[in-house]
Amino acid sequence: MMNFLRKYFSNIYSPIVWTLIIGILLAMPGSMLPNETHFSIPQFDKIVHISLFGGFVFLWNLYLSVRPIQRTRLLRLFFLVFILAQAYGIGMEYVQKYFIPLRDFDEADIIADLIGAGLAYGLSHIMLLKD
């Protein structure tokens, strides 16, 4: 599986596109969000936030892991990506609160963002730093 991921997702375009997708989805006005009443998964919004920011961290770390970077520097860069994901998630909640119509600030979304980033950070260490 790692060969597949490295072959198809380790280019610079994958993390950039994922980062843009996060920005677009979190900046959509509330009126554009689907409102399904028949098919409802409890806390589905939190699952989406975990996935978005987990993907952010993992894809950026995957991109970095295939570059000829010394291991200690790579570990620092992984941590930097983790911190940037946290800042991005918190920042987007404030953007939603103050600038996006019909969207609100939710501390639980921030926690979900942090959980996703943390899980992907740990997964990056396990999957991408094998010798």
C-alpha cells in the first residue's frame, strides 16, 4: 500500500489540492451545505473534520518523506506540518465565525481538527519513517 501511496500521492499537487479543498469546504456559506434529514449520521461533521485535517497532515508528510531530507530534519518538518494543521483548523473556525454567512464557531470542530492532525502525525511516524 505504501508503494501505491508514494507512487500516486507523493507529488506536490496532492497536498496542495487537499489544502485547497479544506479551504473551499470550510469557507462555503451555510446555505450551500446539504441538509439531509432522512439520512443522518450522528457527529458526521466531526468525522469530516478528522478526515480533512488527518489527510492534510498525512499528505504533506508523505510529500516530505520522499524528499532527500535528513531524518532529524524530517521529524522537525513533520511536527511543523502538525502545528500548521492545528493553526489552519483553528483559523478556519474563526473565519467561519466572522466572515462566512450562516456558519458558526464550534469548539468541537477544533477538537476534531486536532484529533485528525494528531492521528495522522502518529500514522506518519509509523508508516513513513520506516528504515
